[in-house]
Amino acid sequence: MSDPITDKETKVKMSDHRQSEFLKIVGGVAKNPLGLIGLIIVGVFVFCALFADWIVPHDPVGMNIKDRLQGPSTTYFLGTDQLGRDTFSRLIMGSQVALKVALPAVFGAMFIGLTLGMIAGYGPRWLDNFLSLIFDTIRSFPTVMFALAVVALVGPSLQTVVFVVMATSIPIYGRVARTQTLALRNSEFILAERSMGASLFRILGIHMMPNIIGVLSVLAAMDIPTVIALEAGLSFLGLGVKPPTPSWGSLLKDGYALIRQTPWLIVAGGLPIIIATLGFTFLGETLRDVVDPRLRKNR
């Protein structure tokens, strides 16, 4: 029987090691100028999304017809739309919608893809071929066309967008996890665990997953702006979140319709998407350089 005190000390050491690794990664990202810019942009984006209800100066869905199509001023920082709603408040609340779509969709797809990918890479050949066929089948559908088909069947909603993004992203993470698992399954430490009779859950969960999760985290950081852009595109087409819920895509739609009268609307809708894309791209690129040992050695 194992000593409970020894097991507890081992768990504490593992927790301290993971915490130090996390701090080391954050420090490595912050040392890079582009990584620091990306970290700041992502931090501001997450802060605005989490505390949007307390940041907004006006009711984002409250109509004030007498102030419709007002230009930027001290009262309305980015002007108002055709219904007199404050554009700045809708922009801030739109970041919350983007985060509600991006985080569940990306991390849900990463978790499911990681699980299926490890099973495919470590399981028998027939199971690997079956899961690979499913991955290829799902990826064969164009994302936008698949989204339009699903929305047409079940109707536009936040949950529909999350489902579409998750379903189309699972094969990407699954393929990467499968490749990494195939590269690790014959490693010495895995063979040693198998020779000692370790269970499948222990091999995959304790030894495989920590060596794969870093690569998938970098991929997730790069995918978040794609998800944000997809949600904005569906909302622009009227197939995303339902009005009057603020969304960057709905801001773009209103701005496009009134571009001659109110150019600030389309700027307010498009600029956050561009900035968020740059921020997550900078962060993902720098995170890849920090996490990937081969790139780290070349520096």
C-alpha cells in the first residue's frame, strides 16, 4: 500500500511544478513585445466582457429616439444608432457575447477533440480509422455553409452558434491530438508505464495529456479570433444572436445600412474584431514559441 503522506507530498510538488511552469510561460510571453501587446489586448477584452454590466455608461438596448444618429460626444463616446442606442455601450456588451461564444465553443471542442484524438492514436487500428473517417467527414463541410444549414433548421441563437463552432472545430483538435499521441505512444516512459500494468486512463490522463495540452492551447488561442469573426458574420447576416442583444456583427450590419449618415457605426463594429484578432494572433504566435521546445532551442 502507498503511504498517504507521500502521495500528498507528491501531489503538492506536482501542483507547485505546474504553477511554476504557468508563471514561466506567462513571463516568456511578456518578454516578447508582440506577446506583451497580445497579452494586454486579450486582458482588456476579457476584462470588458466580464465586467460589461458595470462598465457600460448607458443601457445598451434602451432606445432614445430623440438622440438617434448622434455623432461621437462626451455623452455618447461613439455616437448612437438609428434607435438612439449608445454605440459604445453596445460595443462593450458585444465583447461579452463574443466571449460567451468563443470560450465554450473553443474549449469544448478542444476537450472533446483531445479525448477522441488520444483514443484514436492509442487505440486499435480499426478505431483509429473509424474516428479519422468521422474527422474527415465533418471537415469536408464548409463551415459557413454548415452554419447556415444548422441555423435554418433550428433557428438563430447563441447556443446554435456555439454548437456550430464546436462541431466544426472538434476534428482539428482531434487530428492534432491523434498525431501527438502516435508520436508518444512508443516513448520510453509510456512503455515503462505499460510494463508496470498502468491503466489506460492513467496513461492517457496522467502521461499523455500533459504533453499534448500545450500544443492544443496554442491552437485554441489562434482559433478564438476565427470564432469571434464567425459569430460576427452570422449576426451580420441576421443568423446569429437575436435582436436586440448587442453583437459586433449587428453593429456592422447597422453601420453598413447607414454608412453614409453614420460612418462611426461600422467603425465601432469592425475595429474591435480587427483588434481582437491581432491580440489573439500575437498571443498565440508568442505562446507557440514559448511552449514549443524546438523553437525555444533555436533562439
